Amino acid sequence: MRRSVAADITVSVADRARLAFMVAVADGANDERLEFVANGAPVEAVELTDAAGSRIHVVDAESGTLSVSYAAIVDGRRPSVAPVSTLEQLEYLRPSRYCETDRLGPTAAAEFAGLDGAALLDAVSSWVGTRLAYVPGSSQPTDGAVQTLLARRGVCRDYAHLVVALLRALDVPARLAAVYAPGLDPMDFHAVAEAYVDGAWHVVDATTLAPRSTLVRIATGRDAADTAFLSSYGGAVTLERLEVSAVVDELPADDMTKLVELG
């Protein structure tokens, strides 16, 4: 399986600001290009790697226009074989900014009592997918899982937050992954949940908008606060342009009842 992914971003910076981008494939790629251009001139970014393995590219930008261009080719699928520590499992059981696990405990217990493993992931995915309507622009950046459930609508990150919160409430470690998603329409960055069952992290995507086996990891964290494609610190920054593409040599079918690791 060969995936080709790309992202082109342009922002305007009103005052000097530090910008942190997460657009690069987490584990690197067979062929990769990343360029930053500020006010018409190339600039260097500092690459950092966080505790979850996400690659962060940091640029200290002056006022003006900054453009980012990324492209990569990813061959094959390489599910993670790194051991998951007890500390990591505990981290992904706690409530977080957008996943209010403690407030959703009674709902999770009532809806999914007696289920575990693959059956639980399938049930949670189906439950969230049938209770929410996918409506672009319907949610606010500050909305968490509780607000999403009340509104009964949202976008991919809202679906993922609700899945993560419900699973954590059932004592299943769960986290959010930002991904490139071949087959997604309309094309954009995508967010999915991952749950730790049967000794590995498995994808749960209640939107069912793209085959899970084609997804390419960008960033991993507790929720969207850890996985945003752009974070800015200091001066005001305005997003002027965002184009994302992700294609695969052959788009496969996706059996939602089967466990799939993010490759």
C-alpha cells in the first residue's frame, strides 16, 4: 500500500509569534519534503518530538506571511510494536480538556455494560456514529465531548472526543490521533480515536469517512489540545489557506467489526 500525502498552509502574522506545526508524518516517510517560506524567503524550522512521538516544527515568525509546504510518500503499513507502559495507560484513562470522562461515566455504564474488547469498540463506534450528525462548522473550538453529545452534531474531532471519553469512562485507555486520511471527502486533516485493547492500540473512527487501514499518523495525544496542526504563541495569527491531500494506490473496503491498528 502506497499513500501520498501533502499539506499547504499559509498564515498571516500580525506581530512576532512562535508557531508550532504538526503536519509531518509521525514516523517519517520514504520520500519527504518540508519547506517554510516567510515573506518570500526560506526559513529554517526546529524539529522537536514529543513524548507520544509526534513531530513538531517550530518557527519564530516575524510579522507578514508564512507558508508551509509538506509532501510525503509512505509505503506499506508499520503498526507500532513499542511496548505501552503502565504510566502511559494511566495517562490515557484520565479526563482531559476535551474528554470529560468523569461526566460521562453513567452514560457509558448504562449503554455498554458487559462489553469488552473488539465488541466494545464496535458498539461505542456505532453508538456515537448513529447519535451524531456530521455537520461541518457546527461546533466551536472549545466544545468538548459533553457539549458534542448534547448538540448531537459535530465534525471528526468531536466524534473522536466523544469516543475517547466514553472508552475512558469504561476503564479502556483511549487517545486521539490526527491523521492523513485517503478517501476522506471533503479532504482535510482527520481525527480518530485509538483504544488500547488486546495489547495494542486500535483505531475507532465513528465517522466511517475513510478506511482505517489507509490512515497515516501525524500526531497523538490526550485530545485536540495535543494534536492541533498549528498552535501559535505571541502575536495574532490568521489562517489564510489550508489545502490537504491524501491518496492511496488502491482504496480498500473497511470492515468496522474488525480491529485495525494505525499503520
